[in-house]
Amino acid sequence: MATVPSLMRHNKLAMFRHYFPLTNDIFPRKSHNLSAGHSNPGQDVVSNRSSGPHQLLDEMLKRDVESATSLIGRFAKQNQHRQAIVCFLRMLFLDIRPNEYTFGTVIHSSVLLEDLHLGRQIHAYAKKISLSSNVFVGSAMLDLYVKLSNIYDALRAFQDIHEPNVVSYATLIHGYIKEGRFDEAGVVFRSMPERNVVSWNTMISGCSQSGKNEEAVNFFVEMLRDGVVPSQSTYPCAIIAAANVGALGIGRSIHASAVKFLGELSLFLANSLISFYAKCGSMEDSLLTFNKMREKISVLECCYLRLCSERTRKWCNINV
């Protein structure tokens, strides 16, 4: 078995040297019986604590990018992100070339591990094999830099993407808003080839949460003029912004829009409306909204109690 220093000289692994405390996991000394392998990476092998990530990968009868990525994904879904990274490094050691889905998963694991250095190394390797321009990989890197680094790194990742999509743009906009750079966020927003409800929500919520209430209201009005149908998450931010500037007329229009497009209002949105009307001094509207929600809650309570009664009766019949 080659020594760790010799493996460090291997280009694919040298950049991940800060993870070499895990070398016993990545480069096991014991040989494994491949005949007892797992042919199906979708099996719940991840929960087998007696096997390390390297062993689960080594024992697969079919070791290719799909099976390795599936195994990495299993670790990630079970919040075993460190093991997902170990499996990724073992994958590189076995000369299995990652694809965009592999990178997307391990980059997300780096975010949850709050390991910016690891994320940078994964980004460097993605560049090395010409995958950093892929929109899936690039958007994942963009998300990492927005959450763990700064807007400059995020912007470079965005510029590397060959064809940014709506998610890429929305993430970059969020990065600018996070740093209070609303003008740049607006420029990126206006430069989008296509704006959907996600991008509009990013601007509305970002402005509302940062105290830019008039801007948030204006974006909502412009959104409707552009014919974009708001989602459930659009309205609370718009209502809160309208309340903060005392725009009763606009708030009523937002309320009417919510009824038109959503029909049934969520409890959270109803609470926002009750608070909005009270804050604007329209206690009649506030009470009316409250009473409507109370009627719905009463109906739900009756339905729930009836169902509970039926279940109790059935349980009693079974246990008599």
C-alpha cells in the first residue's frame, strides 16, 4: 500500500490534504472481499455503522459514478456529511470521475459542515476537470460562497457559469441583499433574461426584511403588472412592508390579490393581515379578518374532534 505522502502527490487528492486526518477511512489498510459486495447502492447500507464509507464503496460490484454518487447522496440525506466527503475522496482515489450531481451533493455537504476551505478545494477540482461552468455545480458553489464567504467569491462563481438559470440569479441577488448592496441586487435582477416568482420573492422579502419597505411594496406592485402570479410566501413580506409604511390602500389591494390567487389564506398570512389592519388603524377590517379565520378554525376543530371521536370509538370496539 502506498504511503500517505506519496498519495498526497497525486494531483486529485493533494488539494484535499486538510482532510487527511481521515486517511484510515480513505485509504484502508485491510483488503476487502469484493464478492460479498452490495450490488444495489440504494440499499440502506449507510446505516451499517460497522462499515466505513470506503468499505461500502469498495464492496460495490459495480463501482461507477452513478453508484458512487448514489452512496454519497445516501450519506448526505442522513445528515452524515463528513462520511459523504470521505466517500467522495475515496471515489477520487479509485479514479471514478465525479459528475455534476456528485459535486452538487458534496458542495452542499460542505455548506452544512460550514467548511469553506473544503468547498474551495472542491471548486478548484471542479475547475480542473472543466465542470465549474456547469449550472448545477456553479449554482451550488454560488450558494456556498453566499452563505460562508463574501459576494466577491460568489460573483466569480456566478461569472464562471456558462448559462446561469433563475436559481443562480436569485442566489446572487440574495448575496448582494445580505450585504446590504441593494443597488447591485437591483442591477442583477433587471439583467435577468427571465424573472419568475422565485426571483420576485427574493427581491420583495430581501427589501422587506432589511427595512426597505417602500421598495418591497413597489416590487410587489410591479410583479403584478408583469403578470407574475404571487405565491403563498410572497404575501406576508408584502403585507408587513405595507404595514410599516402605513399604506392601507395598497394593503387592501394585496389582501384582495391574495384572495384572488390563493383562495384559502394560511393562518400565518391571516395573522399578518390582522396585524396590518390594526397597525394602519382599521380595526374594523382587522376584526373582520380575525372573525373569518376564527370561523375556519372552529370548523377545523369540529372536524378534528369528530375524527378523534370516531378513532376512539373504533379503538374501543377493537379492545372490547
